[in-house]
Amino acid sequence: MTEHEKTLDIPAIDMTDGSTQGRPRESPTDPKPSQRTGLGSASRTKKTRHGSVGTQTYARVNEIIEAERISKREAFERVGKELKSNRGTVAANYYRVAKAQAASPTTRERPRSQTSASKTPPPTTPAGQASEPSIDDIANELTRTISALLHAVKLQNREVAQLRTRLDGVRSLLG
């Protein structure tokens, strides 16, 4: 910290003063939480989850689709009725398990757009192997990239000019 920076010199608040002000008092007759229910710590043990519902749902949906040649949506509805569950819940379980098993993609992948740099194949040697680009190759790619940037800026300037004209028209109508 430099000498010219201003700081606030505020003492810390002692949170360990033993004060119970603002806290509810415990009643001497109120039993501890484990004694309130009468169940003790046995009821508070965490249940182990095996994911069996999801895997069973996934298997059942696939079984119905293959056997009856129906859509996944219809299969989700049927399994939901069997399990007395919502179609959306069944679908969520199905796709969660499918993703975990990598058996079915949950989203459709779109092809990635190519930039002008990636459209140009790398230079190759007569043997067909990729080689390091030469200075000329780099300069040509740089020229193409700058030209594309210049074109984009010109288009943007035209659009800005059109928008300014429209804004001036709106201003003249309002004022």
C-alpha cells in the first residue's frame, strides 16, 4: 500500500463476547431435536442412492420404444403413468442416464462456423505433409483478414448512416 492511499481505521466487532441478545433462548423444557421425534439418529442417517430409478426408467423407455415403435415423448408419457410421475420427470431421468452412459446425445450438435483463416488449407509439401507457413503465406492471410475486416467496417458504417437517418426522421416527427 502506498503512503497516499486513504484507508479507514475501523476496529473489528467482537463476535465472541458471549452475548445472546437477538438469539432465541432455549427452553429448559424443550428436548433436543433427536428427542422431539422420538426416532433418534437412526432416522437422520443419509440414504445411499444407487440411481436405480433412473436406470430402470431409461431401460423401460427404450424397451417401449423398441417394442412398439413409438416416439420418445409417448414412451415418456406411458412410463410416467406407470410410475405415477410427470412426463418431464421421466424425460429428465432418461436423458440424465443417457448422458452418463453416452448412449444418446441430449442435444443436437450444430456444425461450427468456419472463419476465413480456417477455410484456407495449410500449405503442403509435394509429399502431401503439412509444412510450416512461409512469410508469404502469413502475409497473404494477413491481407485477406484485413480486407475482410475493412469490408465489415464499411458495412457497419453504412448501417450506422441509415440508422442516423431514421433517427433524424423520428426526431423531426417528435419535435
